[in-house]
Amino acid sequence: MKSFFDLSTPAKRFRFVAVLEAITWLALLIAMFFKWVLGHTEAVQVPGMVHGIVFVIFVLTTLVTHFALKWSPKVTLLALISSIPPFGTLVFEWWARRSGHLAELSDESADKPVALAS
């Protein structure tokens, strides 16, 4: 968790935005419950707008990551499609990390502490 807010690389930025997109999906789903089940029609205004903004940021981040990490068109298309179903970005991020598409996040040695030279 200590490195979750480290946005120093394209892979880390992609992971951050993918998680943020999933969180805003959850907020929108909760708001839709309030709108359609409980009748509060205004419930989706703010979560809907926030999710829309984060969705656009996710698409832009995916395109930047595509060029930075030299993703194939297939991987990029899968990343873009993952933003459609709720929590799909989390599934894609997990798959991309495990299959080596997220650079240093895919390298298990990146999580190990680095010894400082004296």
C-alpha cells in the first residue's frame, strides 16, 4: 500500500487511475440504487459526473500507457474495453500486472527493499 500513491511511472499511474475508475463505478452503482429503488432522482448527478470525468482520464491514461509501455493494439483495446463493465479495470490491471504488461509492477523484485550503498 505504501507505493499506491507513487505516480512516478506510467504503470503506476495506470494502476492508480484503474482503481479510481472502479471506485467511481461503485459510487455510481450505489447512487443508481438510490435513484431507481428509493426514488431520489438527484442521487446520480455528482457520482455520475465524477465517474464520467474519471472515465475520460482512464481512457487518456490508457493511451499514454500504450505508447509509454509499447502495448500492442490488442492489449490497449482490452484495457479500453475493461472500463465498460463495473470493476473491469481492476480485472484488467490484475491480468496486465501478472502477464508483464505493466512494467515494474509486473516484476516481483520491484516490491523488495533496495539496499542503499554507503
